[in-house]
Amino acid sequence: MRKFTDEGTENFKTLVLEIANLRINEIGPEIVLKLEALVNDDRITIGLRGKLENLISFTKRFDLAEYFFNLFKENSDLYLCRTESGFWNWISARYLLDLLHSSESASINTRIGGVERWVLTRNTLRYHRHLVSGPFFAYEANFPNPRNAMCQLATNVLDPGELVERISGKRDLASGNVCLLATLLYYDNIKNSLRAGHTSPFGNPKAFSRFFSQLDRTVDYESLSVKDLLELLPENFHKWKKFAQAAIAEHG
Amino acid sequence: MTIKFNYTKRIDLTTDDINAEVVWENDKYYLLLSWDLQKYLLEKNFKVFVDLRNSGTTETHRFDLGPLSSGIANHRIDISHMREPLSSRLRLKVIDINSKVHLIKAQIDNFIPRVPNSFIQQNQSKSLLKIIKDSDGECPWLLKFDSGEPTLVISGKDNFFYIVQENSSLIINLLLGDVVRQILIWLLMSNDFENDEIATKWKSFFFSLGVDPEIFNNQSISELSMSPTEIYVFASQWADVFSSKHNFIRELKSELAKEIQ
């Protein structure tokens, strides 16, 4: 395993900017060689003690997050590296092509995507979009109950989706009882997937995020129970509230 | 005309009401937090919560600091588990937990704790600001930007540079505010950087101070919505924030008092 220096991250960022609009089938040998050269260049990477499994086997965000969580538990050196963007960016670079090809929804038309998906961007609006670190931070923030964050972890690694954008993208929603509420509303525990139609009006994740942003000025919703939060939700969420009410009734 | 409504009578606390500082002790980071809210006559059973966030990331940690009680408190919070303890901002809330919806009765947001002086560090890695000697310089000190790196140039004439080294706290506290001001102006007014790595490190420094990262996303000065005059004013304001955070005036007075004695 290795991690990028600042220069390594910058070089990787430059490469991603070059290829961001390319489709999978447009990635030629030249780009493959450039990536390989980057991740193995001693001048811009630093060696780490530890070994990484091929991330190709983790298609779901939860599985990827859990893998990293356990890896850090066993290796304290790597645990410290989790704070460094160079660490995550090296992993992105090393497995960029594998992750692209492994996606269940990948096709020849799938594009690499924005730079913030691959290069950890120090910006409150974009930090969560990193495909490799995003799931781990959501898992860590909700530990010891990571399944409370399935609203952020149920989707595929390459296709986080709208709910992840709305919940992970807001610090105050990304953990605690509000995060659990979003999971109860939009995540189907039996099917292990997000509920069909969750992004359509009414009571969709955008409305959820907006509602709590308004409430944030005057209510400390983080200290409320899930049951109390559910009662606070306005009527336009009624379609999803029944699922959450059933889950609370069943599990308490 | 702007009219402000305050239906819940939420009190906006001021920076005079609380004190926060990040310290490094016994290989750990601690947040030292204290407040005096007596004058607001809030209920003793209201609860105090603090949310600590990292600027530029999505990390946040919440701490339950118990009942408000007398309105005066001191807390020492271990924040070593945070990814970037030195880049935190806090939101302190006083909550009426007896109300059904847990109303916020008083709060302060985006409060930046004082952090260890990044330039003169006793037990951490090398400082961000490069300092060199100019053997023949007539000017006691200058900030230069040769090779794309802000460099504090201290004159070496008449052993001045070594005198500065001996009295680094006094001298550095005196000029750092303006150094920070000049560097921010340089970051905002440069169309491109000879050394991107150094520029990025300085931008990270200003993020940790509280400057909005978005302001650095413009490709050139022409894209900024600020005139040069406004940039100078903006930079002066952040020099004030930086100086206030490190209590330079208090430190200088203390050093000078020792000299007099």
C-alpha cells in the first residue's frame, strides 16, 4: 500500500481532469499506463505497512466501508492515515479502473465523472462525494450502529445517488437520530435497497434536507428521539412515515 | 428594509461570552472551553451541547456538556479522535430540553477556537512560513514571494537576524498579523502560482482560520467579485481574526513587561 504526497495528489487530479468526460470504453492503454506510473512512482508516493484487497469485490458502499473500518481496526498505522487525503486519493488511483468496470450499472457509456468523485476535495459541499472515503466516513460517524446510516450506505459505490448527496452532504444530517430517521423513511431493510420512488415528490430527500435546514435555526433536533422527529415531519412525508412508524413499532 | 423576527426569543451569544482553545498536552489534543452566561438569566436546567466541525470536511462531533447550572463553566474535552483537531469550529447551544421540540434558547455558531501558534511550534513539524536572512538588507524585515513561496526576510546586518532569533516570540508576535494580511492578498490577487503546493498549503491555513474555501476557487482576480480595495480590507479583517485568535497584543504586553522588569 502507498499514499500520495501533495504532489502525487496534484498529478492524479490533473489526470482525472483530463479523463473526466471519457467513457469507460474510451480509456486506452496510454491512460492505463499513466495511472500505473502514478501509483508506483516513489517520488510522489510513500510506502505504508499493510495490504489492500482488490476493491473490485465491494460493489455496495456498506461493504466497502465495513472493509476499511475493519482494516483500520487491525492496523493502527493505516488508521492514522485515514485523516490524509493522499491516502484516499492513492486508493482511488490504484483502483479507479477496477471500480469502473465492477459497477453493476456500468456500461460503455458510463463516464469517469467529476474530479471530486476520485480526488478528495477539501470543501464542505464536495468532501462527501469521494467514492472511496465517503462510505467509510459515513460508517465511522455512525459507529457502533452503522446500519442506522443505510440511507448513505445502501447504494452502489459508483452510483451514490440523491439520498447520499442530501444526507452525507450535510454534516448535521449525516449521523445520529436524524440519519436513522432518513434510513427508516427511505431504506427497505428486507430488500436491502432504497425504496422505489424515494426521490419523487412529495417528502423526498430534498424536502427532508430543506425541512431540517429550516428547523436548525431554532430546534436542537439532534437531541430528539426518532419518534419525536417523526412526529415533527410535516404531512407531505406521509407516504414514507408509515414505513418508519412500522419499523419503530416492530423494533422499539 | 430588513426586519428580524425572533419568535422563539433565541439569544445570540457573542465571542465575549465564551472562550475556546485547542491545546496539545501529553500527546493529545484537548479543547478547553469555558463560558459565562449568567447575564442572560437562562434556566439552570437548560442543557448545553457543543458541535465541533471541521472546516472543509463533513466531520462533526457532538458533546453533551450537561446542565447550564450557574451559567459559568469550564470544560476540557479530548478531541484527539477528530481527523483535524486544529481545524475545528464550534457551535454551542443552550437547549430547553423540557420543551417538546427542544428549543434552542441561546447559541453561538462558527466560533473558531484558538490553536497553537502554527509558526512557532515547540514539538511539531517545521513551520509553514519560510524565514531567511538577508545579510545586507537595510530593511529590518520584508515579506517576499520569490519562487512562489512567501518568505519572511530578516536583515542580517549588525547581527539583527540573531537578535530576532533570540527574541523570536516578541518579534514574530509583532509582525505576524501583517504577514498573514500580505499572504492573503497574494493568494487572492495572483492569477497563477509558481508553486502550487505552497499556495495550497497556505490556502489550507486560511481555511482553518475560517476563510470560505470558495473564495479561492476563482481562476483569476477578474473572476473575483471584489475590487483590489475590497481585497485589502478583506485581508486586514482576517489579519485581525488571526491576531485576535493568538492574542498577540496580550502576548506582546507580557513580553514587554518582562523586558522592563
